[in-house]
Amino acid sequence: MADTPVIPETARIGRTALLVSDLDEMIDFYRDVVGLTVQTRRATAATLGVDETPLLVLNRAEDVSPRGRAQVGLFHTAFKVPSRAALGAALERIREHWQLDGASDHYVSEALYLSDPEGNGVEIYTDRPREEWPRTADGMIELGTVPLDLDDVASQSDGSADAPPDTTVGHLHLEATSLEAAREFYVETLGLTIQTEARSALFLAAGDYHHHLGVNTWHGRSQPAGGRGLAWFEVVVSDDETLATVRRRLEDAAVTVDDWDEGIELSDPDGITIRIRAV
């Protein structure tokens, strides 16, 4: 990895975009269950988020086939809420409108897991205070998985039907065909830090967060990304000057970079599209 990473330590995840079949049903899910607000809505697309911040783009793609069983892509989009009260409210919404797939205490965070109507994974989580995050002897952040006390989480709900204004896409989790190829691209080329390695998975971050990106090969998928599901995800940097520096470093690293309306675009080894823009 280069001494100065291509993706700066101050970067974060921005919007996630999905190609969907039933736009209305997907809007209802992300509004009523996840608690996002519909910010824009047209016949073939919608943007949802919190306050004035967009977090999710839904594009109707009825002529696109479903993602194949062997194709890589999205494992889950993880929406980070700012408190246990907000997590409890999310649990209440899931119980009222949907079905919970699982729940875990990861030592650094507490998480609820579910799937949207078209099978895209969704996580809603809240972080524990950073000073409580356990670390291994070599300084890596220790992520674990133990049962989450759902009754305790529900008891702290603030009863809100909406996700609070400071909700973000805290991280994204992808499936890959090769963990080594993912490591070469995201760590050696882009400069993300490995925070944890576990069970055929990497948990990577810009800076010292527990992870902005998870990558796994748990299901043995062997084909590049395609079909409905993840269209692209976004990395946000602090300003235009930083964006220009990122572009220059990508080109120096022989990564193909294209322009898009708000910044630059590139693809990972499995054809997953990454967009980078300034705030």
C-alpha cells in the first residue's frame, strides 16, 4: 500500500444506488421500514434520505434480469443510526411492517438485519462509543458476533416512524469472486486499511473507523456483478481539490477513471461501479 492512500482517511460512504423491478414497493419498504424520507420521485426513479441528505437512489429497471445466483454484488447496505433509541424504533418498524432476518452485537456496534422486497440485504445499526471498541494486540479493531438482546433494544425505542436526521450509510458490504483480488484493489491500490480479517472476509476502512467496506466470499460466487441490485455506490471526499488529487493518484496507479456528472467513476475487479465525488 502506498504511504499516502488514494482514498483519503477523511472519506466516507455516500449514496447507494439500486436497480429495481417494482419501484413503488421498494419505495414503501425504505420509507416505512428503514424510515427514510422520499426526497424526489419520478416515474422511473426515486431518491430517499434523511433531512436534505440523499442516501439511496432507486432506479426502475424492469428490462434488467434478476441478479444470477453466481453473480457477485451487494451483500448489504448498512444504515447507521445515531442512538440505541433510534435502533429500537427501527426494530419496532421492522416488527410492524416487515420481518427481521437476524440481529447481532458486533462489539463495536449493534445491528439488525433484514432483506428488502427484492432480496437486497439491509443492515440498520448503531455504533458503540469509539473508546469501547476492543482491539487486538497488534492494534486491529476486533469485530465479533454474539446475540443481541432485542427486548432491551426495543425497550429503549423513541417510537419514531422516521430515521433521525444524522442517519448515514455507515458502510457497505460486498460479495466478491476473489478475496485476494479484492485485497489487491481496495487495500494495495486504493489504500483502505484492513481493520479485521475473518472467515473469508475483509473489513476495510478509510482512517480509523471499524469499517466502511466489507468484502466476503462466503457464498462462493464466481461471476462478475450484473443484473438487478447494486448499480453503484459512492465515496465522498472533503472538497474538489481532494477529488482532483484522488483522480491523479488513481491514474498514476493505472486505474481506469471516467467522468460522471458529479465526479469520477471506476470499477472494482468484479465490475462493481464506484463513484467518487466531493461534498
